[in-house]
Amino acid sequence: MADDKDVVIDFLKSKSAAKSKFYFKDFLELFPGKGPRDVKKILTKLVNEEVLEFWSSGSTTMYGLKGAGKQSHAEGED
């Protein structure tokens, strides 16, 4: 799974100038041969290792590199 984690990290780093948070479906496109459950396991492992973090608006969850981009308090949310 280390290679899969590298795919996710490389994708996020390559897009960091434009966006810092991505939808789950964006990661599904990185792994066309894997099902949603397998991709979720990769993302969850990275969150548990504190490489990625969740961002939730309440209706949707996004993923991004830990510490990258605006955080919720900087986006005018409580």
C-alpha cells in the first residue's frame, strides 16, 4: 500500500498551487482498478498517519495534506 499512498501524496503535491482540498471522487480517478472501499482505506490510513486531514462542510468531506491551504477558522467558519 506504500505505493498507493505515494500516488495520493504526489497527486496532492502536484495540485497544491491550485487547490488544497479534494473530494473523495477525485481520488477514485487515481485508482481506476480499485473499488471505493479500497481507496477509502488508503485515505484513512494517510489520515491516521497524520499525512492527510479531513475537512468537512457538514454535507461533504474533503481531503488535503495536513497543514496545507486555508483552515476552517480562516475561512470564516466557527
